[in-house]
Amino acid sequence: MDFRSPIYALFLLSVVAVFWCLSQQKLRIWALLLASVIFYASLQIQYVPLLLVATWINFQLGRAIGAPPDWRIEDWNYAQQDWSKRRIKLLWIGIGLNLMLLISFKYMPFLLSSIGGMFNIPLMPGEANWKWLSSLAPFGLSFFCFESIAYLVDVHRGAPAAQSLAKFGAYKLFFPKLISGPITRYHLFAGQFQKLKPPQIDQIAEGLWLIARGAVKKGVFADRIGDYVNLSFDSLARAGTGDVWLTVIAYGFQIYLDFSGYVDLARGSAMLLGFNLPQNFDLPYFTTSLAEFWRRWHMTLGDWLRNYLYFPLGGSRQGLPRTCANLVTVMLLAGLWHGAAWGFVVWGGIHGLGLAIHRLVDTVSQKSIGLMKFWASLPGILLGWICTQLTVFLSWIFFRLPNLSDAGLAFQKLWGVPTDPQFLQKIYVEELKVYPNHIAGMLAILAVAMGTSYLFRRGLKLQLNWFLRLLLVPVCLYAVWIFAPDGAARYIYFDF
């Protein structure tokens, strides 16, 4: 059941109608849980029992971690110590079970293949391809496990544990966010159950606008750009320097529009049900440092990495060398989270090193008035933006080509390689029927449109009112119907 399909539209309208027709909160929770199970069953029915069992286990572990100490024990100090040991043991059991679930599906073949290659032992038949491996895993497994770990850690830190299995299940399996997020904390989500009320006209308009905008991002732009990216990278051996640069830039646009489009559809669907999911993107390609980029790209993942990895490792409290080491470690793990391939590890390492370098430069700059003035000036801002986006876009090569030999070939072609005439004829003339300058021009127009949006939203603080958004909804949906390519491509983050 694809988010942009008519079937999903009928499903969503039916769920919204039934949900708001029910007056009791308990019935609404069960209706939401049932709808989420049906949604997931339409994608991978074989994994529904697995997710239900994993949800029940995390619910029980949360209750056990959140249980108070036994007040009947006379030796209070002993009781307190025993309670603390039991809670930390249960927390590690919960983290371990979620990681085992994730590793078993996503990483075990990759680990066996890597170990076998290291010692020349055939532990895996043939080469382990990450896309093939990811197709075996349940959709949304990474997001599911990360949310579960966050919930258990929050309960251990003092947040109340869920007492209703149905409510916890409705949170864990909430269909708009289940497959690709945004990563949502239980207590922020569950708190909205207590004040649910039918959305007003402005909220309905906002929800529909988000759905329509997300459909345009994915169907009109991301999928069209993806056609070029796929054709170009599939014929990388014949591509020239200009083709590779154009393809890398195009992929940067594609992955942003694809993922942010999904999140828009998820947030819009949730809004019609009275829930506000966290924002996940805030025009990240207009940032002037990698630190700012990660505050505005996949924001809920960045929040998770800070709260549940970076801070427990010590954060920035143990000196500059340890801070830089923590940043690299966190981003290496973030890269590995995205997929079982060395290219993702390299991608994470590049971002980790970039964040460490930014921290070093920032520390030095804080001690120099001249440097602080330079970075605040127009040349400094422009230099920061160029360095940041160059790092981001070049690192996308490892993200799109996680096989290191393919990524290495792409990097070799970034300088001084002419385009093969067959590539020009086959890709641009026969397949796309446009020339490279046309594609570059369309990407430039798209960048200007994004820049205009940035100016209005962050500079002038202007936004469309609910009436205009409601008027634009049918226009956007009609544009998707007319311009979207045949055969909707799967969302990129379904693989992660």
C-alpha cells in the first residue's frame, strides 16, 4: 500500500472517518492499532507476528524497568541497590534484544561475508549485496528498534512506563511513521492521546497540504530525477566528469525530495488523525556547517544520536580530543545503521571527520576575534556553505554506491574524464530525450525554488494561509497524476 496510491487514499479516509466516529478513547486506540496492522500486512504480512511479539516484549520490559522498589524490605539501602541493578540489567537486556533483532535481519550476512573475505573462508554463498539483503528485512525495522531503545532508556531515566499494551502498540505500529519515521518518542506521542479532538479547518488544510506537497516532491521531482540518476550510475563506466558531477548533484536532490516527501505524507496523515509528528527536515542544503546540517537533516535521527549515543559516550564534557572521537564514533555507527555495506561506514566516517574538523575550527575561532568576524562575514558564510555542501554531496556517492569499487570508480571520474559518445547517445538522446544542460537547468530552477522557499520561511517569516493551501491541494494532486512517471519507485529509505 503505497502512500501515493488511490488505495492508500481510500484507506486513510476510511481510518479517519472511523477514528473520529468513535467517542471513547479506548476504542480509538484499538481502531488505530488494527488499522496499523492492516497497513503493514498489505506490505509484508509475514512479519506482522514478529513486530507484534517485539512490541509486547518491549512493553513488558518497560513496565519491569519502571516498576518501583519493594518497600517491604527493611534494609532500604540494600533494596535501593538491588532495584538499581535490576533496572540496569533489564535495560541492557532490552537494548541487546533489539540490537539482536536488527543485526539478525540486516547485518548477519554482511558480517559473515566480511569475516569470510578477511580469512578467505566462504561463509556466504556469493557476494552479499546490500540491496538484496535489505529486501529480506522487515520494512521499518531500524526505526522500530531505535524507537524501542529510546523508550527503554527514557523509562530507565525516570519517564513513566506505558501501562496500556494497546496504547503502546498503537504508538509502535502507528502506520504513518512505521516504515520510515520520523523517529518519535513514546511519551510525546502518548501525551497527545489525552487531548485528542477533531482537527479544525486550518489543521485539515495543513494535513492535506502536507500530503499533496509530499506527493509532488516524490512523484513529480524525486522519481523523475531518480530515472536519470539510475541510468547514469548504471552506466558509470562510460560516464564522463561532467556526467558524474551532474549525477551526484541530482542524487542529492533526489534523496532529499524523496525522504522529505515521505515525511510530509506521514505528518499530513497523522495530522488528520489529530497527531503531530516531529519535523524531520528544515532545508538542510542551506546550512554553512556539518553541525548545522545534522540539526536540519533527518532531525529525529540526529536527536536520537545525540541523546542515546553521543551524550552517553561523554559528549563534549571530557575535553576536545574525546569530543572529536565521540563524533566520529557516533557517525560511523550512524552510517552502519543505514545499511550493511562498507560504503555506508565510509559515508558515516566522512561526516564524523567533518564534524570533528568543524569542532576544532570552531574552538580555534572562538579564541580569535578576527576569525569570528570572518565566519560571520559574507565571504566566511559562503566559504562555510561551499565546504559543507561539497562534503555532503560528495559523500552521497558512498551512500548511493555502497560497493566501494563502484564508489571508487565514481571518484576517479570526477576529474578530467571525457564522456563516451555512446553514453551521450544512449542516456541523454535515446532514454531521457534531453541534454545535460537541460537537466542542469532544471536542477538550477529547483534550487532557486528551494532558495525562495527558504527566504520566505526563514527570512521574511511568511507562510501560506490555510485557505490558499486548501486551494493548492487539488492542483498538486493533479500535477502528480499528470507528471509522475509510470510505476511508482519505492521510497529510498525503505531500504534502511
